Amino acid sequence: MALTRTTLSSAVVVADTSIVVASATGFAADRIVRIDQEFMVVQKSYSSGTTIPVRRGQLGTKNVAHVASAGVVVGTAADDWDAPGVAAVVNNPTAGRPRIIESITADNSTVTHSAAGTDHVVILNGTSVINLTVPVPTTDMDGDELNILANGTAAHVITFTGGIGGEGSSYDVITSNANGPVAYKFVACNAVWLAYCQPAMTGTVTNLVGGIA
């Protein structure tokens, strides 16, 4: 069976033993579920419906909270799963470079940086504008990647404390293109965020609009 994708219909807290999904397609007893960085297994008692009883924190991952509309992937053990990064919330001996996946729905959110040596994927959920603040990286985060992805269309506003490349308030705001989903990639170096393929900055601009080429 190929992996099937859906979304959460409601938020999940650490103590929950079931999830509610938008579509039950692909769900069956003993199948594996992944939401953000957590793996789960569908309970044997499940037969049908969009409320899915699950065993939390499977395959070396830990129970973590998930926001409504977060992406959900379900499949069998034989499917081609990608291993989660081993970091603060996981303990997976087969993992590659550490990676944390975080879903954000709330407006006026602030990124909480992962531990040094960990790549961070932030998914902006839905079609409502999210204002996101990205603090400066710490000096021990050199080489760590920050990927900001939108799974819907909205003019999200991303503000970098201190500016991209440490260039200050003239280079600190990215307003996403409202005509389609976007993705941004940044890397930490010397306590600043650098945009991939970013040229040397000269002159003065109010902000950066759309993607960075």
C-alpha cells in the first residue's frame, strides 16, 4: 500500500490516545501513522471512522502535541517510510542528520530553535496569514538549517530578529506571495541566518517580498 496523506481535524495533546482525521482512507489496525516528528500505531480495536485509537510515541519517538490541520501520513510497515531525525524528541539509531518537524497554525508565533546540530522544519498550516518571528541563532548552531514551508496559500509574514544576514531592519521582513504555497531555506552562521543563494546585500530596501532566488 502506498502512503496515504490527510490532516488532523482537531489538535492532539500529549495525553491523547486517539486522533481525529479529515479522511479515514488508508487507516486500518496496526498501520503506522506519522504526525510531525511522532510515529504512532493504530490500535487493533480500530475498524472504521475518522476517530482513530492509536499507541503514541512509537519507533523511538516521544509523545508531543500537534496542532489542528497538521499533516498526517499513514501506511504499512512495508512502505517506504523516511526515518525521523534523532534529536530532543526522538531516539532512533537509524536516523541521519537530526531534524525536527513543527507545525504552526497560530498567528503571532515565534520559532523555538532546536538544539544545536539539528535541522528545523517549520510548516505554516492553512490559508490564514501567520505572522512568524524567527530569533537569531546561537553561535553553536553554525550549519544548522531552518526550512519554513507553507502548505496553503497565504501572505505569511516572517520577521527575522536582527535581519537576514544580520543586516538589520531593512532586511528583516519576508512577505510570502499570496498566489501559491512557498518554501524558504536558511542556514545559521556566526549567529545570523543566511538565505540560501543570498547575494551580498547593498543599498536599502524596506523588506523582501516573495521567495528568495
